[in-house]
Amino acid sequence: MNEQEAFTKPLCELIKLCGLPFQKKKLSDEVSYSVAASKSIAQLGYLMRVPSSHVRIQICKCIVSFYNVELPRKILSGYQPTSANYKIQMAELGGLAETLVLSLALVENQLTEKLWVLKALQHLSSSGVNCRLMMKAQAASRLCLYLNGVDPSGQLVFRSSEILWNLLENTSKEEVVNQLSSLECVHALKEVFVDLIMHGFRHYDRQLRNDLLVIATLLAENRAAPMIESGFTELLIVLATFTEVKIPNSLVKSFKLTYCYEDFELKKLLFNVIGILSKDPRAVPLLSENGVMPALLYYVKPNQKPGFPDWSAAQYEELQLHAIAVLALVAPMLVDKYLSCQANTLLLVFLEWCMCQAPFFGQGNSFHGTGGRGNKLAQMRYSLRVLRSVVSLYDEAVNLNLCDQGAISQLLDILKYAANKSKEKEEAILLEMEADILFLLSALCENDLHRKELFSYEGVDILIPFIQMDPKKLYSGLGHNRLLFTALDCLWSCVIGCYIAEDCFLEKQGIFLLLDLLALKQKNLCNIILGILVEFCDNPKTALHINTWRGEKDQTAANLLIQLWRQEECELRVKRDQYGRIVDMKRPIASNFQKQQEVIPVPANYPSFAIMEISENIRAKLYLLLCKLGFENLPGLSAKDFVTLAIIRHYIDFKVGEVWSELCAELKEEFRPVESDEEALKVISEVPEGTGKMVAALQTEVLESKHHQEIQEEEKAYTKIRAIHKQREMVNKSWENFLTRVSNYEALKKAKRLQEKSIEASRCKSKTQNEAVHSTDIKGLGTTIGSGRLVTVESTPPQLIGGPLAVADSARRKPSVCEGALKNIKRVKTLDSIKKDSVPVE
């Protein structure tokens, strides 16, 4: 070829043959000859060095034919064509794509050859393997530099952008962006984009323009890309805002938005670029100078018409929601512009419209419109996000501006509205709105007593149901977990510190609700709830509420707090024996991790590990809370609880000992104390050990007392058991005696004699003169058992009338005239009736 051009045509014919499918005899031939086949296809790339336009174009046509396989009309006997993808696989194995990218330098000034190479690369870039090979040859930067080349057909930009898209999809996006982040590439991309913006009127041109804008968006995310230096950033900002603010700018002098679908997509992409640029501090001045804030606030207004002159109702709603979403990103960066444009007022008025009953039917078709179909919830959601973004700055000017316009009252109304909606149907969008409102109230009311009082009038009633949330909902995935945390944060910021709000919360049994949540023993909840309870204990009424609370199985608050302490120490792997007593007297409360730390000298203003450890667990809060409640007369504690309570009571002493221990260790690392200081340090270091021994002795005493009490209770239980057994034996013996009497006549007579003897012995030995003697025997008794309770009344003989009984009776009352006759009649009747009705009782 270098010597004679006559070889050009035969070479082209040979290359054309390479586009036909290979033939194989056996199925295994594809694997057996893969090395040879891949090398032969790789030679096609090397042939690009031949300085012939015909040869280069034929090579590209041959490569394109790999992807448009046509079976030969005649099949050789004994052979069959290889699989359709075989040549593509061999091209990947031979590295053809990388060679072809490198050959772009050879055809840089030949447009036709360049377009054929790009066409071949477009096909090859459909494979991830080829894309990775192309990236090795710096394909992204090479292609971008060719974008602004002269090409009347427009294929150069189209094919180059298609290949770039394939590289982004099939390889690392970061690697592609890094290759495009040179100043030359950004300039080339900007020039092509401007040309399409100004002169591209076809549908195809607009689509290509939007594709390039997406690539520019990816570059804007990379801080290393010279977007600002090239002027590309300012151009994009001006394009995004010129239809809303009408600022004259030469960059967009001849640009006109046609409101077709591609221009609608362009508008959304430009809004997206604004959101990305807001994260770059270098772009903030450009955002401020080019009217981004008023342009975005243009959309913060009620949708009063079903459609707009330029956009349909659905399109306008999507742009509106997108603009408000971007405003949430931009507003914190442009606070001065935010206030000067009276954004707070616009947002509060817009939120008021969102709550009103004005007829409006949201389309809810876009990403930002999720959950907003047929209502105004999407608009409300993103407006609250904007307020959240600016309020989270804790800028007093912004917060004061909001509060002066009655934001607290309005936010409470919106919160009540969202809560009522949630009762009908719980949705993620409603839970998010509720959480955002609670956060806004927390930020506005924190450290301001007047605002807390404004909140307390109806805020406490609204806040209580959020704390009463069913614990099962925390794992629903809808956002209940975040909602509960924001409610607790709102309680801490809006209620605590205001006695009016605190008393209202206590009256609503709020402390009981907090303790119910604490009883769940969830690690992420315990810390914040304990902090709230500690702060609440500054109110003298709180301790009574805490001590009154009862949980499951009549659990008391003190018992719950001590259980949480033991659980925390178990997680920290603090050494304790089986009864919970102190094991390490020198470092009684040190965790396993804390003991493993080496002594590292730190500056005086830097907290040591012993101090930092306080904020990493809940033991300090438990200690403070028990200090507020008092360590004496705590209800519902067991001996094990008292053992743990002895450690908690001396927590601060042990912590001071740890700090002194670290101080002594640091001093010995760098200095040698004088004798007096060393003796003082020795005495100080022995104090914690002494305290530990004292606490251990107290714990042992508690356990021994408990053991002694258990022995006494056990003895009482055994005494009761013995008494029961003795009673049963007596009952059994009585039953046996009874059976003996009823079954043996001699035994009955013996028992009778013993009974009579006992009766006789029970009588008074001294006899009174003229005393009447009554027999105790029952005449005619026909039973074989002892007699029961039977009474027979006999009349006193006449000779004894006027005896001691009569004298005693006459002293009480005077006898009547008919008394004697009546007595005789009654005595006869009574005696007869008693004898008839007398039945022996067992």
C-alpha cells in the first residue's frame, strides 16, 4: 500500500471478506480458535494506520457488519456458521475498541473517515467490556474535544454524545466525568450547547441539547470541573431564570422558549442544575446576581387557574413543585435575598391557601407530586421543607420574621390538620409533614420563653397523641420513628423551661407516657427520654408523678431505672459478680473498652476519655434522675436493686476517681512528682478504692440481710405447713375414733363412761343448800353415738320456789297477778314441744 495504490482495492476486498461470519466444523471450534480469531480481528484496528481513506472506511464498515449479521446464501458442506455474537466477543477479546479510539488521532482532519470511526465506536460502546477498553484510551475526553468540530450533517455531535452516554452507563460515572473535567472539554461542551440553544429548532436538536445538558449537570457536580471559569455556570443560571425575572442578558438574547415537551424537559433540567450549583459556595454570588431567588419565588403562589397560558395545568404544577424543592436548597445559601424578597410571607400565605377549601385538584404525576393527587399536600410538603431549611440555620432574623407573622399559631393549625388527615389514612407524606412542623416549632421556641407560652395554649394537647404512638408503628417504615423523635425534641424545646407548659403536660399525664416509652428499653429512645425527665425534675411536681407511675407487673420507675443501669453496664461489659457486686475495687464502673485504652497525654482544655465516656452512655442521666428522686424510700426495689443502687449512688465518686487516675498516669508519663505531691497523689488514688470496698461491704450486708430474711420467711412457711399437717392428723384421728365408736358397742360404752366422768369432773364440788339437781342423761336414747346439743327445760319443784333464782328475778321485776298460772301452762307446752322435737345432733 505504501509503494503502490493498486493494492488498495484487493485489500478492501479482503477486509470486506472479514465482515462475513466464520465457519466451523465442530461446536468446540469457537473456543479452540478463539485466540487466533481475536488476533485476526485485532489486526483490523492496526490496519487503520494505512494512509488510505478507502481502507479505513472499509474497516469501519466491516466492524459495523459484526452487528448486522447476514447468513451466507450458500453453506459449505461439512461447515456451519459461528454464532451471531462470536465476532463481537472476539473483538472484545482482541481489544479492537481501544485501538479504534486511538485511531481517531489519524482521522482528526478527515470528516468522512471520522464519522465512520464514530459509527463503529457507537456500535462497540454498547458493550461494557468495550467501554472499559475505550476509557483506557481516554475516549471521553477525545470525543468531547471533537464535539465543536465543523459538521453540516450534525452526525458528529449526535454520535459523540451517544458514545458518551454509553460510557456513562457502562463504566464508572466518576471516571468519565474526570476525563471531561478539563477546561478544553468544558469549553467544547459549552460551545456546542450554545449553538443548539440558539440555532437548534428541530425536534432532534432539542433532544440532543437536553442530552448535553445532562452531561453538563454531571460536570457541575464535580467541583474540580472549571464550570465557573468557562462561563458555563452563569449561562445555565441565566437560562433557568430569564423567563421569570426578565433580566436583560446578552447570553440569551435570541433564545426563545417554545413550551414544547423538550423545552419543558429543558426547564426541569435547568432547575435541577440550580439545585446542584447551590451546593458549591463559589457559585453562590452568581445565583444571587442573576435573580435565582425571585425566579423560584415566582412559583410560590396559589394555582388560581386550571391551566396557564404557556404550560398546561399538570406541567405548571410539576414546575411549581420542582421550583419549591430547589428553593429549599437555595434559600439557606441566600438568606439576605430570602428576607429581602419577603419569602416567609409568601410561604405562609401559600400554606394558608393549601389548607383552605378552595377547589383544586393536584395531578400528582411527577416525582415531586407523590401523594398529592387530588389535593394540595405536595405543595404543603415542599413549602414546609423550605421553612425547615431556613429555620435550621437558627438565624434570629429569619426566626423573628416568622414569629412576628404568627407562624407558631399557623404551624399548630397545619399540624392539627395533618394529624386529622393521618387518622383517616396514614401516609408517608403526612408523617413527613408532621415531623417537619414539629421540628420548626422546636427551632422557633427553643430558648424563648414567650414563644413557649404561645405554644403551650394548644400545642401540648396536639403534642400528647404523638407521644402516645403505638410502639409497633415504629417499625412500619412510613416514618413513625422520625416523627416520634421530632415530637420528643419538640417537647424538650417547647415545653421544658415554661412552667405553664410543664404543668399542662403533667396534668395530661405526660410523664406517665414518657415512662411507658422508656419501659420499651429501646437504645435510641432511652437517651433522649432520660434527658427530658432530668430536665423535667426541676419542676417540683415531677418527682411525685414519677414515683406514682406503675408499669407492667406493677413495676415502679425506680426499678425501671435500675434495670436500665444494669442493661447499660452489661453492654459496656463492666465487671460484676453473679450477685451484681463490685469486682474491681480500683475502677468499679470502668467499661471493658475503657480499660483497654492506653494513657495518652492531652491538653488541659481537651476532655479525657473518662469525661468523654459520660456522653457515650446513659449512666450519667440515670444517676442524675435518681439524685432528683432521692436514693431513700424508693418503692418497689428488690435486694438485687439495692445492690445496684449502692453503685449508682457513688457514681460521681467513682468518676472523679477515674479522672484522678488518668491525671496521675499522665503526670508519671511526662514528669516525676516531688515527694509531697507523690504522697498526695497516692492518698487521692486510694480514695476510690476505699469507696469501692465500702460499697462492696454494703452490698454484701444487703445480700446477707436478704438471705436472713429469706430464711425467716422459709421457717414461717415450714411452721405453717407443720400446723396444717398436725391439724390434718387430728382430723384423721377424730374420724378414726368416730368410726370406732359407731362400729364397736364396747368402745361406745367406754367413750360414754369417759364422757360422764369428764362431765362429773367439770361440776362444781361445793353444793348449795336446797339446790336442784338435773340429770344429764337422755332417757330412751336409741342412738349409738354421743349426744349432740340437746336442751330439756324442767320446772322447779314447788318447795324450791322462792330460792336464789326467784330472789334474783324478783329483784329485777315485780310479778304480775296471773304470772303463776301462765308459767305453769307455758312450762307444760314448752316441755312437750321440746321432747317431741328433740333430735340428737352429731
